[in-house]
Amino acid sequence: MDKQILPVGNVLIRQEIAETHFKCDLSSCKGACCTFESRYGAPVTRDEVSTINKILSTVIKYVPKAHKSEIEEHGFFEERSGEPLLRSIDNRACVFVFYEME
């Protein structure tokens, strides 16, 4: 039986996408998913927000200066429809993106 197509805003997606648990796999994407054009960054769970909060003081020294400023001014995540999402810089990069060549 074919999976159903679901309308999400003005986009149609396959039901299996809506049912698939998101998990970051850096070894597969090499960070590409953290630089897709989007107003929001990756979805995170409340447990992940808690974990990030615990290690933020260690991690923040590795992010670019503009990203550090964003985190310090607005935090590293925001909520949309009650769900936490990492912040995005210029609708392009997750606040935790680290560029090796900079």
C-alpha cells in the first residue's frame, strides 16, 4: 500500500518523511544539512536543548564570532509551534556551524 501524501503549508510531502525520526549523522552529511537555506535550523528535542545548555560554555568558543554574538543575544534555539529549533544565521547556517577555513 502506497504511503499517503500530506500537505504541509504549500508543500506536499510523503507520509514516511513525517513519520521518520530526525537524527543528525555528521559522518553522512559532513555538515551539509546545517547550511541549507532555511529560516530555522535543525529540530531538536527538549532533552537535546538541556544537553546543549550544559556544554554551551565549552562549545561556544569554537563557533564563528557572528554566531557567538547571535547565541549570546538571542540564545541558540527558538520555538515554533511549541517545538524547539536551532537558530539560523542569515537563513543559511546553524548557529553551531564551524568552518575550518575561517
